Amino acid sequence: MILTVTPNPSLDRTYEVPSLDRGEVVRATADRMDPGGKGVNVSRAVAAAGVRTLAVLPLGGAPGALVAELLAQEGIEVAPVPVAGQTRSNIAVAEPDGTLTKINAAGPELSAEERESLLSAVGERSAGADWIACCGSLPRGLEPSWYAELVARAHAAGARIALDTSGPALLAALTERPDVVKPNAEELAEAVGRPLTTVGDAVKAAEELRESGARAVLASLGADGQLLVDDSGSYFASARVDTVRSNVGAGDSSLAGFLIAGGAGPYALASAVAHGAAAVQLPGSVMPKPSDLAPEAVAVTAEVPLDRVLTEPAS
């Protein structure tokens, strides 16, 4: 069982449009509504793979109730923590060439009591979890040290932690030695305070995060692939993608694939890339089912192409 924690969930609306013309009336060719937030998406991807998952998240107002209903429709167990504020609603606009414009709301401010209730809910529901995936930004009211406290409590209870966040929250949590952290290239560059222009730059940055406390680093390098740096060494994987339809939730699907496959080593990396590649070819934040995966399109190597220039350098 994989338990997910999403401190700042959302109700996500995605619109597909012929083009996004500022100041004009734009008519959508398709639209969908999904429960959102990075941890929520991990749970959705895990459930789509047929693996049990439990989503712990603060929910408030009508949007929060709809998030819980949509998750239940996907067969996901939900452990809601009631909050006074309303769950945020986000909007994504997808164009035919793969360009995605997102408008993310701030979300509610959690009180001190709600903060503790969320931590307690994780502790109460984590028994039997193979992994606890802590994902996404922190809402107002939660200090950057909140994830660090959650990692410390989870480790004390014997759980393994996968952490997907950024900025001060990521840096603060490293001191508690999360089992794996999953930054993208921009988040990795921010964490080390310098630009990344090659795969070798990303490897060095990942090694620095390990020196700061992360036991393993699973780094998404966009269209170039993914990198895994752990105690056994460094691995690089990429996959052929014919058409990018939407990258909403692709990184979350990738983390789900990694954890489903054990959360360690090149086999898990291959699963991560296969899930991420499948997700970008689906509309909105639809999560891939096993039939959507193309594992034969994934190439994994321990001979990391250090000199390879990143398609999208991170600054």
C-alpha cells in the first residue's frame, strides 16, 4: 500500500483549445475535471496500476467535497482532514502543440490545530504502508519545516518516505534523510543555487542533495529523461514519446511508477520513465493504466551521458 500526503490539494479543470489568444473569446474543444495536487495524482496513478493507495489530505468547502467524491469514483481510499477554508480550484489550458498554461490558486490557510490534525492523520493511517509519498507545495499556515517534521515522525514509525517538493521545504527536509527526493531540473537547480546545462551538471547537483541528507535522488529532466542517483551509483533513462498532449501530473505518475516498482534501482527507474512517458500522451491529468505503458520504449543505462546538453537548461 502506498499512502500519499497532499497538504495543498486542488480541484483541477483542464481545457483543450485550438490556440490561446490573449484578450479573445477562446472556445474549448474538450474539457475535464480532476482531483488535483501532486500527492493526489500519485494516488491516482497508483490506483490506475491496480495497487492499493490511501490519500491523506485537508479538504474544505464544496471543492473539497468534490475532490473526495472524484477520488472515491476512482477507487481511492480517502482520509480527509476537515479544514475551515475552501480547497483551491486550478485551471490548465492545453494547446495542440503541447503548450500548457496553468493558473494555480493559493489555497486555504491552515490553522495550528489543522496543521497538527494533518500530521496526526498520517501517523494514524500509515500502518502497513510500503511508502509514504509526501508531495507538493505547502499551503499558507505550514512552515517550511513541516515536511521535515513529517519525515522525522514517519521514520520513527519505521516508514519509508518519498518527498516531492521544492524550495525551503525541500532543503529543510533533507536534514531528516528522506529515502528518495524527486526534484525536476528547475527544482534541482534551485536547491544547489546554480544553473544546470548538462546531464553531468544534474548528476553533480543530485550528489550534493545526497550529501545534504537525501538517500536517493530521482530527478526529472523533462524531455531528456530521468536520472537516479543512489548508494549503488547513477543511472539514466529515457523513452521515445511520439505526441505530447498534456504534461499535467506526468511527474507524479512517474513517482508512482517508481514506488510501485520498489522505489530503488534501475528497474524502478525504468518504471518511472514508462509511467511519465505514458502520462504526457493522455489528456488533462489522466493517469496511465498498464495498457498505456510502453516499457519496450524505455532505455536505461549506468553509462550516464554526462556531456549531453539538456534540451531545456535549468536556471
